[in-house]
Amino acid sequence: MNIGMAAKRSGLTVKTVRYYANIGMVVPAQDGRTGYRDYSEDDVARLQFIGKARRFDFSIDECRELLSLYDDQDRSSSEVKALTLEKIKAIDAKLAELQSLRDQLNFLAKTCHGDNRPDCPILDALKGG
């Protein structure tokens, strides 16, 4: 199938599918007559896999590792679990950071009078050192 159909079936954009092909995450066959990439059902399944992994915030390198584990029938599920637990730790750290930022902004919003006066603790906090 062509790239447009592969993109549609995988739930990705054409640009994203082309990028994954360019970096070797999927290796579609090349049509000898036209030179266009010809995506198979297996390619679409890999694209779906990558798309789902990316939505879980796995990096490109982590996706490569997950694909490698997926392709290895002798893999240990403990390797996959370890990668997943590391991702959970990273997400938890990001959530904590976002919660802290939210708390700080909430405090600043509460301290700002939001009236016609020019003094603003929000701007003061952003400029401060």
C-alpha cells in the first residue's frame, strides 16, 4: 500500500510515517517501477506499535528497544517490564514537576489583585532572580 494508506491505517500522519521510514524504524519495500515505498500489513502493525509507544512518551530510542524486544521471540518479559517501570518513574517525576509549577502559579494568581493597579506579583515573580 502507499504511504497515505499506511498513514491512515496506522493512525499517523504521512510526515510521521515518512520520518519513521527514513530513520529505519520501518523498512517498506521499494516499488521497482516507481521507486515509491510499498507498505505491508506488517509495516502498518509496526507503525501502530510505534504510535502507541510514542503516546506513552517512549522516546525514539526506547521505541527501537521495544521493537527489538518485540521482534525477539526469546526475550524475557522482565526486560520489557523494567523499561516500562523506568518510564513510569519518569512520568511520575514529570507529574511532580508539573504539580509544583501549578501550585506556584496558583499561589501567584491568588496574590495578584487583578485590578487596575500596575503592581503585579505574577510579573514580579517572573522577572525576579
